[in-house]
Amino acid sequence: MPLSPFERTLAALDALHAQDPRLASVEGESVPHELWHAGRMSAWLERLHEHPDELVQLAVRGQHLQRWELSRSEYPEGRVGYLTWRRDQGQRAGETTARLMREAGYDDEDAEAVSRMIRKQGLGREAGTQAVEDCACLVFLENYFADFSRQIDHDHLIRIVQMTWKKMSPRAHELALALPMTDQARALVEEALAG
């Protein structure tokens, strides 16, 4: 039985994720970092939405696509450099995911819808875009926040948590508050939310 366009696109995305030269250690096994990250994004989507549609699933899976190819160090330090890098990453990931979708048999409308979700267009208004953002925030809080909190000064970190929180849906807030956190990380989150 031939694969569906969804299955073909998912396989193509994961094949690109698997090319990441950076490795993550998962239960004692080395896994390409972006393949692991994409899996965490999809796992959070399953917890956020009981029956997410195919397009949202593909947007969530493609959100970090080939991120290692465009280094943050190629952009200026500071907020403007970070935001420009992030915008360019979203543009690249959206375009590549849309191309893979078309090659797998999706029409232009569906491919462009997924590209918009990956670029975070319509955040707060479009359910698919919100799902991508929620998953990205939850993966950050679950896997990167503790290390991040040791590298950033306290006041800046509080602002980052507050900005992250503003972008999340009420359901994502519930899931975030249920995450296991160190006492220090939980205190930072509580301080940010009280501010």
C-alpha cells in the first residue's frame, strides 16, 4: 500500500532531521539532536490536542528543520540579532517543509498554510500557529530552561519567562506548571508570573 502524502512528508522531514551532526544522548543512545527535538515537539502536541490535524502535525514536526545550518553566531549579539536569526530560521524551515509537502502530493494551499504556521504568522489568532508556539515553549521549558537559567542574568531571565508565558495558550500554561523543575527553576517561574 503506497504511503499517504502525510506519511511521505513526515518521513522526508525526519530524514532531514537525521542529518543533524549534533547529537543528543537519549537513554544512553546518541540521536541526531534535531530528530530528538522534533520528536519532543510531536509528543507535546499529542498532550496539547487530542486529535491534531495533519497540517498542524507537519508544522510542529518541521518547526526546527535544519536549524544547525544557520548558526546563531552568524548574527549580531542581542535581541535584534536573535529575532532576525529566528525569523530567518522560520522562513527557511517553512519553505523547505512546504516544498517537501508539494513533492509528496499536497496542494499549494496546504503547503503554504503549514509554512505560515512554522513562521508563526497569526500567533494568538490561528490555532495551528498557536500549537507550534505552545510546543516550542514546552520543549524549551522541559529541556533547556534549567541550563539557560544558569547562563543569563536574573532580571533578563525573568523577562524571558514572562515573554514566553504571554505567547502560550491556557492549556500550555497548565502543562508547563506540571513540569518537574528544580526548586531554583520553579522559583524563577513563580517570580516571573507574579511580576
